[in-house]
Amino acid sequence: MNLVDFVRMAVDALHNHLRDDVKELTPEQLSYRPAPAGNNIAFLLFHQVRVEDQIVSGLLRGAPPVWVQEKWHEKLGFDPQVLGIGFTPEQVADLSYPLDEFLRYADKVWESTSEYLGGLKDEDLAGEVNAPMLPEIKDVAGLIYGVVIAHGWWHTGEILYLKGLQGWRYQIGR
């Protein structure tokens, strides 16, 4: 296994886990917030997928995000520029979308990420990037690890915690 294969395996595991963790949630479970200023699952999922789309499609591929290319912002009723960054507690509380439709968008983003990764060679991971919003990240590997993998698992952990607060119990080997 080469490094790109390992990265693809890690990203695919994240995507599969996240989909399984949210696919059967009700609107009430998606919007649950343990505190007035806290995030909910709907926001965490939205933010995670939108940021991955922006970074992989927009920055690494140099193309419009899937969100804009396929007009998902119109289908879901959002501004084309919204990423879920800098939301107020009120905006988090008000965030709502049909989960099944949003997961179709997420699948498209994840397919795009997989295609991008599938076209890389190990040496491409050292390629320089210019990410003004993340000036500490200087290469492709840093963006994929920092934004897709680490950021993704961080928010997935938050989602699992919020599900736990609602009585859901994780089952190993599910």
C-alpha cells in the first residue's frame, strides 16, 4: 500500500462512518443542542461537508465546489457562499434541511474527493498550496490531513457525543 492508498482508506472510512452516524436521524435529533450557544448535528454535518467541498473542489482541484457546480445551494435553499463558518448561535439553531437530500449532496462531495485522491501519486502530496484561510498549511498532504481527515473526525466525534446525549449508544462492529 502506498501513501495515497492509505489516505484514501482513511478518508473513505471517515465518509462511511459519518453517513452511518447520521442517516437515520430525525429532524429533532439533528437540531438538538445541549446549550443555547452549542452546535447541533445539522450544523456540524453541514459545515464538515461544505468545507471539504470548498477545499477539495475549490482549492485543490481549482474548480467550483460541487455545491455550486450542481446547484445544491438552490436545491437546498442556501446562499452559494455559505460554509457554516462564523455562524451565530441563532443561525445554528435555524439551520435546517432535508437530510436525505443533503446526504445526496454529501455523496457527490465524497465522490469528488475520492476521484481527486485517486488521481494523485505519493509525490503529489508534497505539492505546495496557497490557502489564505489556513496559512500554516503549505502542502496538499497538510490540507487533506488537516481539513478532511482531522477536521472531519473532530466533528464526527462531536456528532457522536450529541447522539449520546440523546440516548444513542455506539455499538462496536455495527
